[in-house]
Amino acid sequence: MMVQGIEEDLGLSDLGNIEKRVLLSVIEFYDQNGVASTAEILTHPLLNAFSRPSLFRALKVLEETGRIFKVSAKRGFYAPAKNVGSSISEV
């Protein structure tokens, strides 16, 4: 119940399990490297139970909802939206 309240406060309650995990991995790699690459995301331990197509769909959902964005013209490099990354990092 408490987790659900936190997710609502952060605006994450409308995301599915896979989208939440992908978002967490993007934030983690962004904090470490200044960017999250698709290759890193695909190998994250939180995501090894999901298929590759499912992970790409989750990235698309996160991008379409403004939670992540592409950081270059090259494919496969992402960063969290500023309001998403700061909110989760503060928790």
C-alpha cells in the first residue's frame, strides 16, 4: 500500500511493471554514465526476464509519455526527463 502511494506521488502509478523497471535502469545508467544506451538497458539484471521486443515497447511507451527522451540523433541513447529523474533520485 505504501509503495502504491509513493508511485502515485511520483506519477508512476499508470506504468506497468516492465516500464517501471526500464525507467529505473535508464535512471541508473544515466546517473553512472550521463546517458543510458539500449545495449546497457537490455543487459540490466532487473530486465533479464523480459523479451527484447517487450523492452523496446517499454522504451517507446516511456518516450511517448515524456518520461525519457533520446539524447542524440543516433539511435539507442536515452536520458530520463528531468522531472522524473529528480523525483526518483530523491526517494
